[in-house]
Amino acid sequence: MVDCYTEPMSLPRLAIVRDAISVEALSNAVEAEARGSGEGCGGTCAFVGIVRATHQGRRVRYLDYEAFEPLALRVFSRIEAEIAAEWPGVVVAIHHRVGSLAIGEASVVIVAGAAHRAETFQACRYAIERVKQIAPVWKHEFFEDGDAWVEGATADPDDPAARRAALERACA
């Protein structure tokens, strides 16, 4: 488990964290890294997944996320490699929280940085699609009238159809 928000320049690109995720710190770290490569950094794009107050008509009290950290980090690394193959020069960071999260808190932050905006949008969208497909992260939702586990990753990471679907959504 990484506690990486106390020192702004010490951020790993891929992490499972317990503390609140700093979008600004992660974005700054990605921008600084992208600035030093290729054509430099012309932009960053961030996706922030936030805990909603309702799900399928039920009032949510809070969520509890669990992850198998060693495998989750390997999956994040795989996603990073897929992005590098599809969009050379893009720097991507993926941070996912675990533990109890309140309504309005960020559960996942993905930041992509590159010379051109189009590839940052596409890489960011691709990353969240793949996280949802293949990352070993599970969500337990607690409602006013009970609780439920939300099915986590269901795709085989090697399934080309799943990867194609993520790519199509990213580039739509």
C-alpha cells in the first residue's frame, strides 16, 4: 500500500492507495514526466471516478473497495504497456483507492499526458475501460436498505475482443 501524497515529487505512476487521491499532484507528476520526452507535454487529461449518492435507484451510504494489490499493480502495468503500444509518447498514471469511501470521494484517478490532446483523451478513456475489465478491484456498496457486492473484473486480460472493445470506446 502506498502513502504517496505527502511528497509531491515521489508519486509512483501506478498505485493502490488508502488515502485520498490528489488529482493535482498526480497531474503535475505526469505533466513533468511527459514534458521531458518526445515533443514534450502539450496537455494532460484526467479521469476521476467519484462515489455516487445513488445506484440503481438506491441511496448509497458509502462504498468499500478491496484489491489484490500485487496483481492489481501488474494489471495497471499491463494497461500502461498497452497504452504505450497504441499511443507512443503518452505517459499514464493510475491510482485506485481501497478502504471505505464516502459519497463524493474519488475512488480512481487516471491521468494521461502527451504532446497532443487527442491521444491523452483516448489513452485516459482506454485506461478506465481496461481497469473496469481486468483489474482485481472489488466494490462493496452499502445502501440505506442493505448492501451488495458489485462484480469486479470479468474479462480475460488476454481476450482480444475485450481489448478491442475498450479501444473502440476510447476512440469513439
